[in-house]
Amino acid sequence: MFGDGNIHFVKKRGKGVTSFYGKPEDLEEIKKDVSSIGYNCSRVYFRKRDHKINTSYAKYEFTNEETHCKVVSSSFAILLISLGVPLGRKTTQDYSLPNWLFKAPLWQKRLFLAGFFGAELSTPKTMLNHDYNFYCPIISMNKKEGFVESGRIFLEQASSLLAEFGVKTQKISQRTEYVNKEGKISYRLRSILSGQAESLINLYSKVGFEYNKKRRFLANVAVQFLKLKQLIVKNRKEVAIEALELKKEMGIGAKAIHKQINSPYVNLRFIERSIYEGRKTEPRVSFDCLSFEEFLKKHTEGLGYSGMLWDEIISKRLVNFNDYVYDFTVEHPHHNFITNNFVVSNCGVRLMRTN
């Protein structure tokens, strides 16, 4: 509701109306959640709208299909307002994050942020011609003149919550977005989050997205991609050290070292730089060993947009364990559930024993 949502009361009847906007499949998720707390949500409505916007860059005219659903219930609207959701147009009023949110447990903070990000956080995307680096995630907010400061405070509060999940914020920027027919100026605030791998992993794995299947899917893939990228960088660091040791101890050259190490993540030039020129900076991912687009296709093959990925087990080791082992009963017909980020089943061993 702090993103693509709106609450208003109909003038004649005074009836509260809460509207949700988004893609049809995402609205269906919202409808299920609304129904679970005892309220009825309408069907999904479709309508085409023409837009004319004057920005600081140019004038834009476009038509898009808008989809929304709504809850016609004053008690539902009042419930949300009492929890801190702004009533009416958000661009022309001051509001901040509700106080109760800062006292809430971490899992509730996560749900709030993930729902908000489903509407207002940019989609995970890699840079043009650099398909192994991600753009910095951005939270955007529009505010009319006179209400900009409260928007900045709102984004600062969001950054404070994100810090609890290990997500860093670079800065909050502001620019003039457009001037409407009445001459009123609209400003665009942008909270630019860190593009560092660890911060991105924390953002997409510990917070993520709700009510936005596409972004949630891409975030899941991005997490595994970034973890692989970290492993590759770690491997290249180790190879650089090993190459120097081999040259020192065995007196062999770059070609022999490259052949002996045989890592898929380093080429001959990397070995030469490591042993002859010295490394002034830490190794990075090479241009030809990693592509997010290729990774996505390979690791989600046959899994669609479920959010699941194929991954390879690097190693297995025996651990000492002397505690309870639990058997879960689940409603899913395939008896699958997720534990420690793995899709597992609680029936396979038992079936083998009984059969």
C-alpha cells in the first residue's frame, strides 16, 4: 500500500475502498492474502489509459493497460490507516514509516519491505555489455513540491531497516521530474542501494520481493549467480598465490604453471600478470567466464519461473550430530518442502524401506 496502492472513501456513501495495482498474477496473490484475513477482494479489472507526462528530458505520450483489484470495506480501510498506511494521494502529503514497524521482529520488517519492494524497488538487472555486474538497486518515490522532505525521511527510514539485514545504502538523490498543467513541480527521490556483492546477496536473499513474481524470480537467480561469482573470485585469488609459489619453488614459467593449475576461471594472461607484473588490485571475474543470461538459462532449465535453480554440490563431509531428527508431514502431494535452501522430501527413505 505504500507503493502501488491507494485508499479512499467514496464521497456519497462514505464507503472505504482499498485499491491494489500490479500484474494479474501478482494481484491474485494479494487476493489470497486478503481473503485469508476474512475480507473479499474484487476480480481483477483491466482498462487502457492514455498518459501525457512532461519530464525534465522530454514530453512522453503513451498508452498502457492497467490492472487492479479492490476491497470495498470501510473496516479494512480503517484497519490499514490505523497501521500507518496513508489515506489518499501519496505524492501530496507527508507520511513516514509507522512507529510500530521499528519495534517489530525482523521477520515482520522483512515482510513489509518485501511487499513495498514488489512495487518500488528496481528489477535485478545486469549492466549493458557487462553481464556479470548488476546495476545498483534503486527505490524510487515521487513527491510534489512542499512534501519532498518527508519523502527523504521515509527513504532514510527504509535504509535504516535495510541495514538490519546487512544491506547498505549509497545515497539518496533528488531531481525535478516534471511540471504539470497547473505549474506544480514533481520531484523524484531515489534511494540508491549498494551494488557490492555481499549487500546484494543480503538484499535479495534476506528481504527479496513479494507480490511481484518476475522480480522475485530474478532475485533468486541473482543470489546464486553472485555466490558463484564470489567463488570464482576466491578461486582466482588462490590461483594467483599458488602461481607465485610454484614459480618460486619449482622455477617454472607461466605456461607450465597454467597447465599444472588447470582452472577454468583463469587464462594464461592471468598467470603472467600474477607472477611477472604483480597484482596491484584484487582479482576480478574475467570477461569470458561468467554471464548472468547464460547462467539463468542453464540453472533454471525445466524449472520455469518457480524460483528454484539447479546447483552443483561442491563437497560432502561427515559431521558429528547427536540431537533430534524431525519428520515433517506436509500437505503438498509430492511431500516436498524447503530446508536450508534445498528442495527436499521426507518420504523417499521411508518408501524404500516399506517397499
